[in-house]
Amino acid sequence: MTQTLTIVDHPLVQHKLTLMRQRDTSTAVFRQLLREISQLLAYEVTRSLPMTTRSIETPLMEMEAPALAGRKLALISILRAGNGLLDGMLELIPSARVGFVGLYRDEKTLQPVKYYFKVPDQLDQRLTIIVDPMLATGNSSVAAVQMLKDAGARDIRFLCLLAAPEGVARMQEAHPDVPIVTAALDDRLNDKGYILPGLGDAGDRMFGTK
């Protein structure tokens, strides 16, 4: 399972995640922690961005300094909970292009159905990072990745807060070329598709709709 999976075990990430898991953590605190942890996770998911050099002038002399190369990366939020990770990442990478994928689950087929899709152009020339706090069954994530591939994306990474083994396996089977970065790999899914021990519904806790 570790083939494409990276678990960010930094102490600050793990401490903030523990605070988020607690049932009595308020909506405001949960939202703030999610913003903070998303920035820490962003360091890992962007670790291998392409680099170049450019000439700059310091107060003392000219130098060839490292700088990001290529087109601005694309951050793609899976609505609605993905926006919590998106907000924090945009503070770190304000020049990123942003897209949104809206999916809901058909109650009869249990398959994801697209209701919104708006993404940046030239995805074939951009690193594309999909953000969604929970990788549970993996059905929505697999569908979102396929939509982005169909839209031209070639270099895709998936960033989540929590992952279940079932979701990771589903993603690795459908999209073995997409690395997954997460703060924790939890135990399993319950019969309703929630991650255990998890932290509940990330969207509800973020927006106060529980």
C-alpha cells in the first residue's frame, strides 16, 4: 500500500490532527487547525516542484538564485470540504490557479455524479494537486482524478487529511500514477463509509452544519 502513499508524520501535523479529531473541538478552532495543517502538508506535496535559476541583485551583489520553473501549479478542490485545505494552501502558494470539482453520490447506484467542473486551462503543463480532507471509499477521488486526466492533466497529486486503507487501495488500483499525501492512514471504514477512528464529517465540522 505504500507504493504511492506518503504519510506526513511531522510532530506539528500529528499534534494538530489530534486536536481536530476531538469531538468537542469547536467549528472555529477546527477551521483554523485545518488551515494550519494544510500549509504543513503543502510543504510535502510540493517537495519536488521543478526549479530553475534567475539573476537577482541582493543589497551586496548579483547572484543566480533558485526559483520555481514552469507554469503556475493548479489546486483543485473537491467540493465542499476540499475548500478547507484549499484556503490554507493558497496562503502558501497565492499564485496557484484554482479549480473545483463538484460530485454527489447517486443513492441508487452509489456512484459519484458530477454537478460542477471548472478547472484552469493548460493542465497538461501544470502540476495539478487535488485536495479533499477525507479519502474514504475512494469513489469520488477516483472519479475526480479521471475527470482531470480527461481535461489534460498529466502530473497529478492527491492531498488529504485522513485516508482509509480501502480508499488508498481503490486509488492505487485506478490511478497508480497519482501519489497520495496524507497526515494519517486510519484503521477502516464503518458501514456508512466513514473513516474510523476518523474525525467525523469534515465538511460538517468545518462549516458548522453537523
